[in-house]
Amino acid sequence: MAVSSTTDSKITQKNRQVILKAAVQAFAQNGFKGTSLKQIADDAQLPKTNVLYYFPSKQELYLSVLENILHIWNFRFDQATVDDDPATVLADYIAEKMEFSRTQPFASKVFAMEVLNGAENFNSAFLTEHRRWMEERVSVMQQWIEEKKVAPLEPEYLLYHIWACTQHYADFSAQIRGLKGRNMSKKDFKIATNNLVSLILTGCGLTVPDAYRSL
């Protein structure tokens, strides 16, 4: 009995996600050069040939990991338009990135390691797409500023600040754990998120939404 295209598509999607999840953890722990496709296949509990079927090379798999990280990080802000409320958009964007740092810290560490090592594996297509996203988001924020919805500031640097602050909780989790004497709880992340939303939005001349007021 032939497998339907729908079933085949679901299997493909499931296998790709299993491989990407295993790859994220392996790359975070060992870096690009220290990770082998065999190790990823073993962690994913799939034959190496299966990994190569979906990702023909380690380089392609690594770029897929990086692209997937950016997609998850930026998904909410991707939907923002000039007609949306800046306070809601920015607060939700910050909260979503904080939640990503809480639930998927390995992904953030992969990206941080790549950048710290000179971003040698960012190919031209990846950089072009990343730059396009930045330019579009900056354009939206610049229009908010021109319409006096947001205080005058440099949108590009605002994004850098948000990235640095939210990703800190994943990339420097060991430092935070050492200082607190324990891992951050879900409640700790909620408090940290609300504090960060308040700092960023206040600096933008915006009112903090009720959902993000301090506990």
C-alpha cells in the first residue's frame, strides 16, 4: 500500500524536527567543528543516511539550524505593521524572546558561539536575508517614530539592545546560576521579562501593557 503524500510530508517534517533538535544540542555543546553528523544521527536515533537524506552536508544542516533559530526568534515581530500598537508589539517580542531563552537555551548558545567565532558559517544568502529582515523592521519602527508613537531613537540599536538583554538569559545562564545559587524558575523569568519590558518601553516613551506590569 503506497504512503500518501500527506503522510509522507508529516514523516518528513517530524524527522527534520528530530534532527534539528539533536543538532542544536550537539552544536551548542561541541561547536560546528567539534560536531559530527554521526553524533547527531545517534542523538536523533536515526541512521546517518537519514540525516544526509534531509540535509546533504553538515554545513547545510548547520545553516538550517541557524535559520530556524532566527525564524523562531523573529516570528512575532515579522507580523508587525505600522498600524500596530508599538507598546504591544515590542512587549510581546521581548517576552517571546525571553521565553525562547528559557525553553530553548541551546539554540541561543549555538547562535552566540557562531557570532563569537567570527560568523564564518554565515553564507551570503543567510546574511542577505538577515539584513533584509533588519531593514524591514527598522522601517516599521522609523515610521512609528515619525508618527510620534515612539520617542526619537535609533531603531537598529534598539533591536541590538533587545537581542543582547533577552539572549543573555540563555547565553550566560551559568553566570546567573552561580550568582543566584540555583537555576532560574519560570516565575523568575516572568519577573525578569516584566522588568525588561518596563525598561525598554519606558525608554521608548511607551506605556507598559497591563500584562507586563511587575508581579
